[in-house]
Amino acid sequence: MKLLLNIKKENDDLGKQVNNLVNTLPVKTYLKYCIAILFFAGSFSIQAQDLPYIEGKKYTLGDISVSGNTTFSEQTIITYSGLRKGKEMTIPGEDIANAIKKLWGSKLFNDIEVYITKIEGDVAYLQIRLSDLPQLNELKINGIKKGKKESIIKEAKLNKGVKVTENLITTTKNFLEKKYKKEGFLNSKVLINTVEVKDSVQTARVNMVLNIDKGEKVKIKNIVFDGNDVLSDKKLRKAMKNTKKINRLRILKRSKFIDSAYQADLGHVIEKYKENGYRDARIISDSVIINNDETISLRIKVNEGELYKFGDITFIGNTVYSNEFLSRLLRIRKGDTYNGVELQKRIADNTKPDAFDITNQYQNNGYLFSTINPVEVSADNNIIDIEVRISEGKPAYFNNVSVIGNDKTNDHVIYREIRTRPGQLYSKANVVRTVRELGQLGFFDAQEISPNFINPNPVEGTIDMEYSVKETGSSQIELQGGYGGGGFIGTLGLSFNNFSIKDIFKKEAYKPIPMGDGQKLALRLQASRFFQTYSFSFSEPWLGGKRPVQFSTSLSHTKQFLYNPLTRNADKSRSFNITGITFGLAKRLTVPDDYFTLSQAISFQRYDLNNYNTGLFTFGDGYSNNLSYTVGLSRNNTSVDPIYPTGGSNFSITGKFSLPYSLFNGVDYDALQAEREANSIISADPNNSLLARTNATTRITEIDQERYKWLEFYKVKFSGEWYTQIAKDLVLRPKVEFGFLGAYNNARGVIPFERFFVGGDGLGNYSLDGREAIQLRGYPNQSLSSTDGGTIYNKFSLELRYPITLKASAKIYALGFLEGGNSFDVFRDYNPFNLKRSAGIGLRIFMPAFGLLGIDFGHGFDPLPGGTVKNGWETHFIIGQQF
């Protein structure tokens, strides 16, 4: 038996060379180059012995046999090699080279040897001897957390059964080291060991052990620039958004070296130069210097080039808008310092879908197919002349508009919010607004709403629009707990935010409840030792189905029990009952724009006191009625996700008014007030007889019963908040609030209801007497107001938010806050700068089934009223609320 060709793999680098040769060399030269390279490398042995055949003579291939350690069948290997019995071939020649190439390229075998077993006349008999590459049996990874191991297996493709080659081992090692270096672990090391598995199974198998030592992330001690005269090192370092040197005072940006971030920041340095007129600036070299204290320093050499200015800017191809109009829109004048970055933003700002730029001007007016390109036509004497070349194209009209992905929400609920209609002229602003409106509904994952352009036809000027949505849970269970009013307060509520009342009597609609019409239905039970509250509310956002007019109604009943200081419990025989009903309408306006909403409501509350004597009222038995009208104007253009807005603002101003009964009921309240003050003196003077004092007290009660029989007041509130995305996903939200409760007639005085209670987390807001709990973290609940509540308050807050995840299943974001606020009993004491200040951090989790959950740790920097020591830390647990 004569060895014709023998290829054995012994060195990984040479193995790679052979693989490259196998995959790239022409068949005719494959064998020649393969033999030459491997012979001189000495890592493969190729032997040609004296053979009893005539070189160049053609032989007919006889039987082909297969031997060696392999689990593949003989027929499979022969078929895959391309050799077949009866084939006429030259020995040696291209046919055998091709067979070797195919078998080697399969990456299934470790050794491939071809033998001539015998020659009979013109018939040659061959044997292919080979062995399988070993398969991966078990993989053990050391040095990383358990949760990271699955991702390593997936990324490195180290699944059980994979063929283990030297190339695989080397590739895996290089991949992991490169991966960790990109993450800032410059000193990472990866060692891979394999051990052959010996058992009764014929398949060659190995166990692999990955020892990963990531080391510590390397910090940047200093960043130094060479060649910069125009821009200082400080300005250039500031332009590097994610590569920062060590600074103990910096919190948001770390100083650890990440190669990918560093490469991106080199581009930001060049952009900084271009923004300042140095369009030819470039980075000549950059180097990483390893310091003795295991930190690194970065040295970046730049060539600033020369300063350029804008010359003439001309527009070519524009017929829809005049040169003068486009020049005003571009806002760049001849002689301005050249800024290529800003020029591109004025043409098309890709960071803002609703930016004030030329592209949006065209696209908001139908020119979907327009293209606008600025071209530098001259740069003589560092003066750059620009041609803005415009291809307007035909105006585009919507052909078909469709929605996909709504499994629960009925089509008409979505289509009534869509601003793009078939036959309507295309407007990018309307597309962006539609995405916002769908996100604001709360029925879909705002992060997953996608407008898709289908079948754009520039010739006919048509486009199909498809909005893709993803349903989220729109019903919520409210479980709320907290302390307020002297005891634990528990709340159980059911809120159905996509209800369908028309299907309430259809048995088949209960899956588990009738849904899909966008209505809201809420049932709520709140209780503690001292009170019980029951409420029901319903709202229809499109009353009549043709206009965005929201109708809402609510019913409520609460029973409050008097606190007994002896037993420290509730006295169930002494109660304060409140029953209320409200009807409201809210209409979306079109002027000044359609972000405005005008809301109106009429409400009635009945207050019944049953032996309920407190400092709040001078009468313990009796009743009061509160009939009021509320009107509000609001503007909300926050985008897009209502849980985590990243832009826009939300303003509202409301006024709540009762009838001015003192103008027409014929009661002389000045006389009543004088009589009340006189009786107060009598009742407080111990020299008077018991009978006189008792009669005076009784008369005071009668007077107050008359004063509060029908409540007379007005109440004004303002709230404003802004959302600004100051970095990717990092959102700043300032907010200001103000409230004032007044009286038409000073003789009647300010009512004891409808007051403001400032401080805490708001969970103590259990009463339906119109009081409002104003959250101010860092202080106990309602601790910054007097016992009866304030008649005026203001609050200022600043929040910095960063999302951890915004997935539909759970939206989680962290926040830091600064707050200040206070309440005052009378207007003459009001001082907007007399604030109770606080700061802290918090976390919010929104789950569709439970609403918003959160926890805040706030530090109060000022003492409570009457105290002298700052309040310090408070923990606030938030369920179902949002600041």
C-alpha cells in the first residue's frame, strides 16, 4: 500500500493558512501551493513515494475504502469527497486535490490521508483514512457570574456537540479578550484547556474549561492634547462625551476606559472643531500610556487646520418656497463662522423628529419624496460657498392607512386618534403626532409604536401608511398601604382603562371583562380604623363618537369616625359622613392649538355631622352643602410615553367656584360675624355665669351652622412641568405648583373644607371633604400645614430621571430630586421664598397590572413647624401615585 497524499493538522496558525488556501486557491494550483507551503513550514507532512503507476497516465478508479476513527459511514465520506468508482482520473491530479479540499473544508475531520492500495492494469484502488474532529462534551466557565455564562456560550458558539479545533480555541480566546477590552478590562486574560473524554462511546469528545480573568477596569488618569492652539484641552475633553479622566466630584460619567466609546469620542473632538469653523481638523495620532499606578493616560495629537467662514449660500431647485423664506429658515448668514454640524441640523436634524429645519418644512407640507443636499462649491481664501440643492418631487398623498397589532382595542378607538387619513396630503408632523396620541392612550407600549411606510410611489405621489402597535395590560389592581390620619390606610381598587360599556350585557365579551372601547371604569375601597371610603367613576373619552369630548362621572361616600384620645381608637358612635357626585365634560380645543383642553365639572357634596365635635367645626351636629363649578384649561404635549415622557410640557390652571350666596340670600354676615365675636368673648370669660357661657357657645354653633350651610368659596390652582432630554434617555423634569383658597365675603370667612395639606407622600389623602394632600418628600405626611390646613401653598421641584428598562412588561427608572414648598394659613403671611427644602433619590416601577410602584428616600433640610432641628431622612413608599 503506497501513501499518495497525507495532510495532518499540527499547528493552528498553519491550519488557518491551509483553510484560507482551501477556500481561495484555484483547483489547478491548490495542490502545488499547498504542498510547497506545508513542506517549508514543516508542520504538515506530504509524502510521495515510488509508486507503480505511470505519471500522467489516466486510470479508472476501482473500489474506494474508508478507514480511521470516524462515526460517519463509508458511503457518506466517499460521496462527499466527490470520488466515485469507474471515474477516469489522472494520478496524481486535480480529482484527488478536490476530494481533499472538500473533506478538509467540511471542518469535520482532523487527519486526511489518501492511499493507493493496489493497481491492476488501468484500474487504481484508493483508501481514504481520516479521523473525526472531537466534539465538545462539557463546558466549564470560571471567573464570571453565573448569569453571564449563557450569553458567553451563545456569543462564542460553544454549544455542546460543536467541533473543537485549534482554530475554535484561538478564535474563542481572541473574541473574549477583545470583548472585555472593549468594556474597559484592558488587562483581561482568557485561558482555555481541553481534556479528552475516554469512555465506551466511539465519538471523539473533549471537555473544555474557560478560565476568564477580567481584571479591574482601567481608569483614565489624564487626557492630554497636542497641537491644539484654538481650543483648550478642557474644551476638547468636554467634547468627549463618554471618555472622562478621574474626577472624584463627577457622578454621572465614570472615568473607566471603554475602547468603543473612546473611538466615538475621537469623532466628537473633530465635530467640536467643525462647530468652531475648523472643518479640516483631524487627529494625527492617539496613544494609550500605561502608568505605574495601574491607570492610563491618553495622548491625542491634532492638526487644527485653518478657520473657515460661510460665503454665499444659494438654493437651487426650489419652486415651492422662495430663497428668502429658506434663508430665514436656515438662519445662517454670509460671514458666520463655518459650522458644518449646525448646517446639517438646519437642513435635517435627525435627532428631533419635529425639528424646525428645511427638510421638515417640506415634509410637513406633502413633499415626502424631497431631497435636500448642501454642497460646498468653493473654498477660496477659507470662504466656503454653499449650494443647497433641492429636489422637491411630487406632493405625496396617503393612499391606505391601516393599523396592525391591536388584538383587544377596537379599530375605531385607534382610527379616531390618527391624524393621517386616506386622500390627505402627507405631513410628517401628523405622523409624529399620531404616534404620540396612540402612546398617550395607555393601551399600547409607547416604545413599540412604529409608523411604517408601505408602497411609496414617487411617480404617482402616493404612500400607504401602516401603524404597528403592541397591546399592553390596560387594567390595574390598586393595592395601596401607608400611614396617615393616625393609622394605617389600606386601599383596594380595580381600574379598567379600556372598558366597553356597550358589551356589558354580552356574555361572550367577558374575557375576563368587556374591553376595547377606550372607556375607563374604576371601583375603589379605602379604609382604616378611622374612616371608610367607597367610590365609583366612569369616563367616555369620545362622547357621541364624533368629537374628542370626554364625559366623566363619579359617585363617592365616606364615613369618618371621631378619634377617642382615651382609648386611642375610633368612636363609631360619632361620625362625619360625606356623600358626593360629580359630572364633567372636557373638550379638546383647536385654538391656540389642539394640545389645549378645556374641562368643566359640576359637583355636589353633602357633609353630615353626627355628634362629631372637633376644632375644625364649632358645630358637631348638622350639615353643610358644597355645590361647585370647576373650570380648567390645560395644555399637554408630552411625548411619547406617558409613564416616561422625554420631551414636551404639561400646564394646567383650574378654578373651582361656589355660588356667591351672600349676594342674594339676604343674610347680614357682617352682623353675624360681630355677634359671633361678641359671643366668643362671653363664652371665654370665666367671670360670666355657666348659663351665659353655655348660651353664648350655643349661639356660636348656630351662627357657624348658618355660615356653612352652603359653602361659599373660590379656589385657584396652577401646575406646570417640563421634560427635557439632556442626554440619551436622561430626562430633567422641573415642576412648579401653586394653590389659593379664598372667600367672596370676608365676613363669612374661608371655609374649613377644600384646604391644602403639604408634606409627605400623599398616602394620607383619604378624606373627601375637598382637602388636597400636596406631596413634599423628606417630611412626614401633612406635617408642613396647620391642623386645619393651609389656604395657600406653593411648591417647586426638580427631578432627574434615568430609565433602567422601558419594556412593556415593566418600566423601571431611577430618579434624584430637589424640592421646596410650604403652606400658609392667610395670604398676608404668604412668602414664596419661605420654603421647606428637601433632596433625595427614588425608584419607580410601572407594571400594567398594578400601576406605578415606588420608593423614595428624602432628606428634609429644615425643621418642622415649631421645631428647631432639621427633619432629616424620611422613607416614602409609593403605590398607585406619581409625583
